[in-house]
Amino acid sequence: MRTVQRSRARLGVFVPFTNTNLEPDLMMMCPADVSVHVTRLGGYDANEVPDSQQMAGLGAMNMDEPIRLLAGIEPDIMIYGCTSATLAHGRDFDASLSARIASEGNARTITAAGALVHALQALEAERIAFASPYVPLLNDHAIAFLRSCGIETVSRADVAGTLDNAGQGNMSPEEVFDLGLQADSKKAKAIVLSCTDMRAVEVIEALEIETGKPVVTSNQAIMFQALSQLNLTPARSGFGQLFDMQNTVLRTRSE
């Protein structure tokens, strides 16, 4: 019997082992004929605050076995699903990790941090407002990473207090919405909500209506870059100006 692949494309995703929001977000946006396959990553202590040191440890973990296991499904694209792990190391590290995964996994590769940059460049948004559930020092690293890519952060919002891994994932969409509003300023051309474990995808549409600006989140940016490479559109509308722009481009190509 001839084997027929049941999906049009396969996305292979590396997910930090405490992350509970990346997978639901990707499935929410993913077209029905694209399948998502996940392997989980360790390299950090779930009981510690995910600060710069913890996230740098995740980024530096040995990836040999996770790459080997995820390559077993022969994915079209491999996705490194943690923004802060490479933000903590910088742009060169992010590019090097992406190249290594692509080479060893024999697939196109997207990193969450790189996807943010890709999305902002697509929107031509060089001045942004930035918010995340990270500790302030990790936000500093994130802003420096974006600056090295030609993106200036003109305003930002840090969360009150210090969130552990569960606390970041348990932020409500209402809390994420308020954080985005707090970050916004007149000088910003777009609002960035960074973290693959923050429920930001659910507030994109409302925050764009409230501010009149495009909103870019880690998980939305990942799916935008993946579907752009596959020339596909998300499962439904409501994921922001970023996808609206892509849909217009694809319609134009088909005419």
C-alpha cells in the first residue's frame, strides 16, 4: 500500500517543557492541512524564576537529541519555540542556532526571536513598544537584540513583581492586553508582546482596535513566517494586521 502524507506540510516545534500556551496558539492559527509535531526541551529549573541566567541555560542546552527526535517526522519547517532563550544570548547566537538546527534537522528553521524581527521588518516597523512577562534585565537583553537588528524600542512595560514559569503562562488575556496598553506610546509604530508562553495571540485584534497599531506576538510571528514560507494563510481571520497584509499579498499573486 502506498503511503500518502495526511497533511500538506509538517511543522516540528521545540517547546520549553513548562510552556502551556505555544501549542494551543499554533493550533488556533494553523490551517487544517498543516500538522504540528512537538518535542519538549529542558535545560532549566522549573522552580526557579526564568531570568537571564535561566533562559541563557535553556538556549545553551545540548540540542543533539531533540533535533534527532524531531527530525524523525521529516518536518518541512523546524521551529525553536522560545523567544527569551536566544534573546538572552544575542543575535549571532540566534543565527548560529538556527543554522545548526537547519543543517542537522534537514529542514528550514525558524526561531521565535528571529520571527519577531522578520514580522517587524515585513511591517516596516522600526520603532516599537515592547512588553513581556520577563524580568527587567531579560527585557534589556531583548531590546538590545532588536536594536542590533535595526529596531528601536521607544517605550516598554515590565510586569509588576516577578513571575515564575507558571506565572508567565497563567497571565490572563486581560492582563496581557493591559500590559500592551501600558507599553504603548505615540512614537511607537507597532506593539511587540514577546514570550511564547504568554496568551498574547488572543488579544491581538482587541489591542489593534484600541491602539490603531499592528501588534506582533511571538507565536503569531512564528506562524506568520512559517505560513509565508509555505504560501499559506491561517485557519481563520482575527490575527492582526500582519496576517491581513500577507493575505492581501497572496490574493494578489493568485489573480
